Amino acid sequence: MSRLGKKFRPLRYFFEYLGAWLALRTLALAPHSALRHMASLVGLFLWATPNFRRIVLANLRIAFPDKTERELRAIARENANQTPLTVLELFWFSMHPKALDSLVDFPEKCLELTRRMGSGGKGAMWLVSHFGNWEVAGLKFERYSEFPLAVVVRPMNNPRLDKLLSSGRSAFGTRVIPAKGAVKGIMKALKEGRFVATLIDQNTRARYGGVFIDFFGLPAPISRAPAMFARKVGAPVAVGGTLRVGSRYTMFVRELPKPTSEYDSDEELLRDMTRISEELIRERPEQYLWFYKKWQHIPEWIDDERKAKYPFYSSVVTPRFYSEKAPKE
């Protein structure tokens, strides 16, 4: 960034925050039925953006190679509406808590599973992906479950916007743990018997604890942390979230096929949780965050045939992927 850009960055951050704050004040007055209309307007803008279409369609071609281009474009077009809807729903529900009771279902079998997971007093790892509305899932869990929740998040560059977003996430008492230096916060939360929610599909470089795990057939680096913490303290693990069903929402919880104590390695556990995430996404692909550059990093050891399947935005990792001490490219 240029010196001029750095000089005016605080001013830009302020106006970004001011715009978001004004938008939230307007959103608070809107009925729930208006959210999809608002999201559709933003979706029109996203779909008209070449970069959005290019990234989303490139990712969908990897995940669904058997679908026609027409089918993929239909998923991508709806995905343009679903993406902004996630943010609108987070703030709307945080300002309308009673709507969580009437519009978001927490099936009894899911509730029973969370009770069983938390009964040992060791806490639990609640793994979520960018699917459905993972933010609303946290609000519903904190309000409806008998167990306290902590969420691990990556702070935004704009500290004002980050504080605003955190206020939505913590509206009902959820503890927000910054991703950088989260080890201490996660261990403390588990020892307190909290459920710790963390995203499992964010790109994580090896120098920050990332490990390559196949996602829709292509390796992508994800954090080892969820598996490491769960295996270290013997905490139960489940993949959870909230799915949009018409104008309503329903919570889902999927157990791993075996207890954490029976996994021989972090990688084995990570492969199972990723497989469950894939199964969910295949059921409702329009509700996944396909604009995310999931396959940004190509492992240097992959064969040429698989390397050719990576999208246009990908590049082979360099020594800096593994160590900050490596010389810059």
C-alpha cells in the first residue's frame, strides 16, 4: 500500500463503519421477509461482477464435474443471493432474539446429541463450514442450548467493523476468541465446559498449523487445531450449522463416525470432518460460500494430472508457506 493510502486508511475505515452502522439501523426496522429481497438486490450486483462469477464457477466446476454448465450457472446465480443473506441474517437475528425462537428450529435429536457431547464436562468442538448460515447457528445455540459457546474468528482489517461484527456474534453471551493466539483461549473454554465453534474450511498455511486435506478431490490446507485440541483433551467433536429451508431455518449436527480417542492422527480426524462437510454441501450447494478461494494453494508434491485441475487463481506453494523465515519471493 502507498504512503498516501496508509495515511487515509483510518478515514476510510471510519466511513466503512459509518455506512455499515447506518445500514444496520435500517435493517433493524425491516421485517424478516424483507431480508431476501435486500439480498437479491446485492446479489444482482455480485452476479454482474465478472470476478465473482469467475471464481464461483471455477470452484463449482471442481466440486461438481458431472454437472452441465447450465446447472452450474443456476447454482452460482442463486449463490449470489445467498452470500449477502448470511450477513443480513446475522445482524437481523441479533436484533430480534424472539425470531430465533419462532423461525429457527433446533430438532430434538440434535439437542439430545449436544447434551450428550457436553455431559462429560470436557467441553466440545463444534465444527462449522461456510455453509447455510453458520453465524445464525451460533446465535441459536447460545440462546437455546444449555451449554455456553465460544467462537474462534479471524479479525477484520477494519477494527471498527470488526467490533461491530463481534457485537452481533456475542449478542447472547457468546465468547469471541481471536484466531491469532487462540490456543490459550480455546483451552480455557474447553476446560470451562464450553462448546468451541470454529470454521473448518479456511485456508491455513503450514507455518500456522495448516495441513493439506482433500476437499472435493483436491488437497487444500486447513487448520490442524480442531483435531489437535479435541484429541488432546478428549473432547467430543461434531459438525454443525444452520440450513435455510424456505423462509425458515433448521439446525443440524453430524457426529464423527467414532470418538476422538479412537483416531490415530489429527489428519484422520480432519479427513472425516471434511467428508461430512462435503456431504452437506452436496445436498444444498447453493448455500456454500463458493466465492472463497478455497483451492488457492497447490502442494508442491502433487502430480501434474491433479495440478491441472486447480482453478485459475491457484499457485504452487513456496517456502514461505511453511516458514516466515524463508526468503520472500
